[in-house]
Amino acid sequence: MAGFGATLTLGTLAVVASDISVSQGDPPPRLAIAAEAPQPDGQGSFLVRFTVTNAAPATAAQVTVEGVLSEGERVLETSRAVLDYVPRGSSARGGLWFRQDPAGRLTLRATGYAEP
């Protein structure tokens, strides 16, 4: 009976150690952002809807997307949105509002995430 207990304990420790080494070696999320054309919102602003796709096997939480409207080197306007989750191998949608028409002058990027 003592042999069974030792085997069970060693097996449990092996599973825990395996989980720890896998989680530490997981690749980070691979996030790509695709924007739709800006649309007037009827209230004097422009809405840019976007889709964030995560091609990695890791889920990203609290993904911050930043849109920067610029003219040359000058930043005219910045807008940010936070997506609760972008699951692994999946996508999530959001939108950013701007006071000026961002057509042709907008850069979108993910600026951060949390590991759930």
C-alpha cells in the first residue's frame, strides 16, 4: 500500500511540474488588428470598428488597442479601447471614436494585455 501512495504522490508532482513548465514556456498572444473604414456616427464624430485576431495558443485578457490619428509627425488625436478577452485562435471586435475623419491618417496597434 505504501508503494501505491508513493506512486500516486510522484505522479501528482509530475503533473504539477509539467503544468508549470508548459505555462512558463507558452508563447505570448499574437495579435493582429484589422480596421474597417471610418464611418460618421451622426453626432459629429467618426467611428472606426476593428477586429483583433489572436493566432497564438494563449488567450489575452484586457487587450488595449490604441488608435493614433496623425498628420506627418504631429499627433492630432488618440483613442483607446480595452477588449476583455481575445481567445486563442479567435477574434474580438471593438471600436474607436475620433472627432476628425481618420481616413488615411490612422495607425492602430495593441499596446498591452494581461494573462488570464
